[in-house]
Amino acid sequence: MDINSILPIVSIILTVFGFSYQHFRVIGDLKERIAKVETKTDLFWKVVETHITDIVKSTVNYRKDDLLDGMKCGQLNSEEMVELRSILEEEFHTKKDQYNLQRVLLIARLDQLTYGNQRDIVRKVR
């Protein structure tokens, strides 16, 4: 084999290695960026769960308060999440006060916990 036949082979090998390196570097960067976004999102939802649950509590509806405490501690089952969501949604439509934004955030979090987990289960089954 002379140098003229070896150079194209070496060139192809270097191109493949260069492309693979760039491809995996881009994937690594994307994974890092996604991890940062997930961290920020988790922090946001923790604030919603821990602080906004206290804001929405009332002295009239003890069941709602118990469910909000359960949400704050992360101890609600799916039926309780649906029950709390329906209570908050009813209050959103019937009460027009300064707490509607907090109710919407809690409803969004409950939807994420309820339906987000189901999507994960569906992915695992497939």
C-alpha cells in the first residue's frame, strides 16, 4: 500500500471520529442544560407546595386544609389529589379574591403530579 491509498482511509476515520466527538459533546451540553432547567423547575414547584399551600388555607374548610397539609408534606395519594383539585377549582370559580393565582398554581402542580406520573408509567410500559 502506498501513501495515496492510505490517506483517504485515514481521512475518513478522522472525519468519523471528529463527527462523533462533536455529536456527543452537543448531547452532553444539552443534557447539562436540561438538568439546569429541571433543577429550577423543581425549586419553583417546591416553593409552590411549601409556601402557597399555607396562603390558600382557610379556617372554614378543614378537609381542604388537611389535603393542603398532605400536599405540603408530599403525602397525598391520587384520589386526594383529585379531591383537592376539585375543591380548589370550585373555589376558583366561586370566589373572586386575591388568592385565585395561588389556586391556579396549586391546580397546575396537582395536574403535573397526577398526570405527569401517569405519563411516566405509560412510557415504562411501552
